[in-house]
Amino acid sequence: MKAAIVGCGGIAAVHAASISQLQGAVLTAFADIKKERAEDFASRYGGKAYGSLEEMLEQEKPDVLHICTPHYLHVPMAIYGLTHGVHVFMEKPPVISREQLAELEKAAAGTDRRLGFCFQNRYNPSVIKVKELLASGEAGKIRGARGIVTWSRGKEYYTESGWRGTLATEGGGALINQSVHTMDLLAYFLGTPLSVEAGIQNHHLKGIIEVEDTMEAYIRFADSTACFYATTAYCDDVPPLIEIACEDRTIRIEDLDVTYYYRDGRVEKPAIDKKEALGKSYWGCGHKDCIADFYRCVREEERFPQDLEGMKETILLMLGAYESAYKGKTVELAE
């Protein structure tokens, strides 16, 4: 299958490296509004460079388009790709508004092309291990959970990007950009989120950004609740923490490590097949497996688990958290 990438920034390098290792996939083109960046990728991975998505699709007609552009461009570019007969694999976030969600749903329903999202942490060996444990019932009923992300993003991260830090182009801050993966995993483990109550703050970049540097949320599920906290005002980037309190034990995930804390005081660290991360270590190591699974599903005409239907609950939870924070009320998530 022929693959093309639009948006040649940092995360695009992870996609390109993953595709280059896939049997049966070949990188044929790159597009970026700064064409020199596309040319740099083409020199490293082969293929041609373009200054626009439209020209690239017209000339190359790839099978799969990877969208690695700024947030506000994700949905318009996905719709353009889908309506021009291309399978689309999109970086997070899937959308930045309910209006974009409606537009994307309409476009996806009107084509037989596949749309998938890169929520790579679901493919981390640690996450797979815990998902299997919870499904087995061995840990007992889930009582509750917490997710914590404490990273560092300074002034230059926003001012030098040309798009981060504003609601119109980034769609939000600490949640939509840095910690939506952790919020997603809470829903992945605990089930369908029913409601969310959230609050946001900008502690350390007042007057510089209009998005949040901190979000906290209380999420209600059918049989349990979760506490969520994310900030980019910390002094360092440390692995996110997810903790699930069950009847038999408490399960803690930190990066690729899993620890069981039993009620009788025993502590156990199960063996985990740790894989090498292609990008920053705290991004997890699931990019290659996630991308490979999307290509497998396209090739074998199977449904990709992280399509629009599969990610709808996470999308509504993310949008609901922002709505709750801005309106100061609990948001019910059931449609």
C-alpha cells in the first residue's frame, strides 16, 4: 500500500519510522505548508515532497493518508482525504468541537474508506496486560480509578509553534494536547463514561496562552468513578500514572511498568514485554503496533477498533470535560 503524510513535524517522524518498518507499505509522498520540511522527510524516507495536501493527493493517489498537522486541520483534511478515495489515519485529537464531530461523522458515513485514530497507548504492553487482567475478573470488581499527567510546557512551546495556545487552532491545552490518551485509558478500562464534571486553570502562562495548563475532572461510570488530573505546569515530563482500585488488588500503570498492590500487603510486578518507543518515552511504545493494525484492517477489510465508532465515547468525554469546565456544570454524556 502507498502511504503519504501531511504535516512534517515531530510526530510525523514517528509515523514515518513506523510505516518504513511495515511489510507491504511504502512511503511515497510528504506534504507540508513549509515545503522544505516535506523535502527533508523525502530525503530520509524516499518519495516526493509537496507544498499542499491537494497537490499531493492529486499527483500521488496514495492508499493511506496520515494526518500529522495542527489540530484545527485534522477534520478538514480527513474529510478531504475520505472524499477523494483515501483511507485516513489521524493523529489525536480526532476533533476539536462538536461541530467538527458532526462533519466528520457525515463524511465517514458517506464513504467506504477507513478512518482510524492514533490512540497508541492502547497498544502498550502494560495496557494490554491490565486490560486482559480486568477482563478475566481475577482482580475483582473495579471500585474506582485515577489518572495523573504532570508534564512541562513552557512559553516557547506555544509562541514558536504558530498555532498552539489558542482555542481556535489547538482546541484546548493540557487535556486535548497532552493528556487525552490518559483520559481515554480510564474509559478503556472502566467502560462507558456517563457524566463528567471538570475545572480548568492557567497557572503559569497567564497572558501567553488562552488554553488551560491544568485540568481536573470527576468522571462517573456505571459502577465506579475516576479522578483525573493533568497539568503542563510541572518542572519535568514524567510517565503518566493510571491506578485502578479493584476488590482484590490495586493496579498501577506507570509508563511500561505494572505493579499490583494486594490487600494483604503483597506487592507484585508482573513481567511485561517492554518495547522500544519510537518517539518520546512518555508517549508509550504503541505507535508501530497501532499503525500496523490499521494497515492490517485495511488490507483484510476488517473493522479497525479505533475508528469513529470505537473512539466516540472518548471524544464525547473530552468535549464534555471542556463543556463542563467552561459552563461550570456537570455534563451528561449518554446520547
